[in-house]
Amino acid sequence: ENVGQTGSNDYLQIYYSIDGGFNWIAYGFFENPTYNLREPSIAIGEGAQNLLLIAYIVDDGVVPFPEVATTPLYPIGFSWTVHSVPYWNWWQGYREPNIWTDSYDYSTWYAYLTCEGIYSAATNNYNVCFWRTVDYSTTWSTGQVIMGDADSEAWRDPDGTYGTTANKLFVACFNQTDNTLYTRMSN
């Protein structure tokens, strides 16, 4: 993935490789005609639906917010569908999206998204927000704050993954306030 610019707004450019990363081919790009698109994160969902998912931040100049776009993997083509992610618009914004899917062993897969949520930069209140979709990104759950919330801690740079051994979700983030790396595991 890459961020480029045509006109006055940043767009997202996607590349793929068929030789283990030695050469890269431009897959396509998409843009928002009004706002900048920033901080892309990509995932692949394979099974009953084969999709490329890309999460990114729409920088509207007011409350930067997350969105997810999908395009079919097969046949190779480029047909983006943009999906809204419910977010709290009274927050100051969102950063650092991270998207991933669960096990490839299942034909029906779920996708998960974390973002750094900025409740108040002035009081150093940064949170880790979490969403999931069970319908191939068509609808996303209401967000949850899984690290942070009302404290004055700076929970930064969230990252998540699916653990196949115990079928659990794992989220890690850095607490800038106490300089410690924290993890959470789903039940």
C-alpha cells in the first residue's frame, strides 16, 4: 500500500506481487474527492468470500475517522466498496488503524479493526478502540474502548492479530505514560 496525491487530496495505491515480493504490480488506487486518506492497513479474507480489505483514516479536517474498503480478490480486478465504521464523532479523532481477519480454516471469516482513539490530546487521553464485522465488512459493530477510556493514560499504536492455537484475538499497544507494552487477549 502507498499514499500518493492527485490534485489536492492524498489517495491510496495498492500493489501486489506474484513472485514472493521480488517484483510489484500496481493493483489500483482509490481516493476521496474531498478528503485525504491516510495510514492504510491491509488484510486478506479468504473462504466463502475472497476479499482484500483496507482500513484507513479519512482526514476530514474536523474529526479524522476510520473507514474500511473491500474489493474481490478473484478475478483480479479493482472494484472498491467503502464501508462505514461507527465512531464517536465528539472525540478529537482516530489514528493508526490495524485490520486483520481470523482463521483461514473457516469458510466464514470475521474481520477486526483497532484504532488509536484520541479523546483529548490536551489531557493525554488516548485509547485503543476495537470493532468487528461478521458479514465481510458490510456492517461493523459499535466500537469498544478496550484499553484506556476515562483514564489520563496515553494508549498508543495498537496492533492486533488472530491466534490459531487457542482461537483467540490478541491486541497489543504501547502505554506512552508509563513506557510499557501491554497486551489483551479475548476470552
